[in-house]
Amino acid sequence: MGEPVLFAKNLHKIYGSGPAAVAVLKGLEFSVEAGQFLVILGPSGSGKSTLLNILGLMDYPSQGEVQFSGRSCGGIDEEGKSRLRNEKLGFVFQFDSLLPEFTILENVTMPARIAISQHRSAESPAALEARALELLAGLGLTHIKNRFPSQTSGGERQRVALCRALINRPAVLLADEPTGNLDKANGELVFKDLKFLAERHGTAVVMVTHNESAARYASRVLHMSDGIIEPTSSEDME
């Protein structure tokens, strides 16, 4: 077992106070390593999106902490969290959110182009385009590189969003119901892509979903219910 890239330690999240307080997360604890595809299964209302927001440093726990490579994020200010999100985290949501006025290739390179413009990266445009094309080729999407999002299918756009999320080489990719807007066939392709990207690029992938088909592609599966991880349902998947 290697050192965890991401460690959720005793996470609690409570909204409100006194008699009106609502506990959404109740002491969650788990880790994920580089190259691992962790799927967290749970029904709507189980706290999955709240958990992902905390892991992505877009919300904070009421108790407990998130650690990246052994470093606690508890004392990091907002500027530091923003930098960590930009440099170490990739995000994929239910909707692809591609920019309609840019081509597929331009959409994939956009986060890295922003990093270059902000002097957070010295990568050349040629090297950036080559990396973007490699990501697209890995998912069999090279043929749509010059199309606009409106000229592609919903499944293709969501898979392009995976490439965009990886363009800045994040250590962790967080996916929130990424197949929720897709049919079964395209959903299966996204699951296969996430498995491939974790194994090929060494990215730690954490996906929350209610779609139990995802378990077939995961390195590891956790079941979440009513704000807790069910201890008897955690298992390593072959």
C-alpha cells in the first residue's frame, strides 16, 4: 500500500444549530491512493455531494479534516485553497459545461491556457496542444477535436470534460454523478474512461454516484448511507 494522496479524516458536516441542526456527514473516514478509482455509492440524500464539496475544498467540515499527501487543509486560507484546487484537483460534474464558442480541442486546453496566462505554467502552446491531443486520443476522441460542442453528442461532451479535467495534471479527480445526464451506453463509456485515466495517468479518482454499474470498473467501492460509510460494504474490487 502506498501513501494516500487524499485522506478524509473523521468528517462531520452539520447545518444549523440547536434543535434545528441537521447532521449530513457523520464521521466519514477513508483514503485513496494514486492510480486508484474509488467509487462511493449511495442514494440521493445520503450526503455524497456534500462530501465531494468538502473534498474539493469548496466547503468545510464541521469537524475532521481533509489531507492531501499528508498535509492537512484545515489551516489553509481561501487563496491557498484556490491555488490547491487549480493545481492539484480536477472536477467533473453531471453537466459537461463546455464553452460553446470554442472547439473541443480549445475546451480541453482552456484550463492550462488560463494557468499560462496567470504565469502559473511555462508550458509552450505546442506542448500543451500535444498533451491535449494525447488525452483525446486515449479516449478515442481525436476525430472530434475541431468540432464545436453543439456538433457532438452528450456522451462525447462528457468524455471531453474528463480530458479537460486532466489537462493540468491533477493528483486527484473528483466526479459528482458524471453519468447522471447520460444513457446507459454512454454512462458505461465514462466509467471505462475513468478507470483508464486512473491507471494510465496515475490519477486518484473519487466518484460519487447512485449508479451501481460503476462498481464493475472501480478499484474500490464504498457504500454511503445517511451520512456514513457502511463498514461492512467496503471492499477491494479486482
